Amino acid sequence: MRTDIARSPLGPLVFIAAASAASVLTHALLGGLLGDPTVSWARAPMAAIASAFYCMLLASLVVPLVRWLLSFLMPAPTVFLRR
């Protein structure tokens, strides 16, 4: 695994947004199938969009902080030379 490639911060943000929207839609789907009276199909798409937006907003603050902390906590990769 190559660790020297600078990764784009956009990848994790898109994944987080998609995962949060999928979790809201999965909750609505399962609640609808099981007869949960609090589930509203009309509000589910808007709730998924709002969840994706807020999770992406929060993640844009948290992901760089975690990467910065990991740069200090993780040891530097060593290169082994074979003879």
C-alpha cells in the first residue's frame, strides 16, 4: 500500500455524504416495511439530503483534524532494502 501519495480530501467527504443519506433512506425503508408510524415517505428524501449536507459539513472540519493528529501518532514508514 502506498502511503506517499497525497490523498484528496474530497473522497472521504463524498463517501460520508453518501453513507449518511443511505442510512436515512434505509431507516425509512425498514420503518415503512415494519409499519413504523413515525416514518413519512414524503419527508425521507429531504431528510436524506439534509443529513448528507450536515454530515459533509461536519466532516470537512473533523477529517483534516484527524489526519493531522494521525500524522503525529503514526510512525513514519520505513524503507527496507534487500540485498
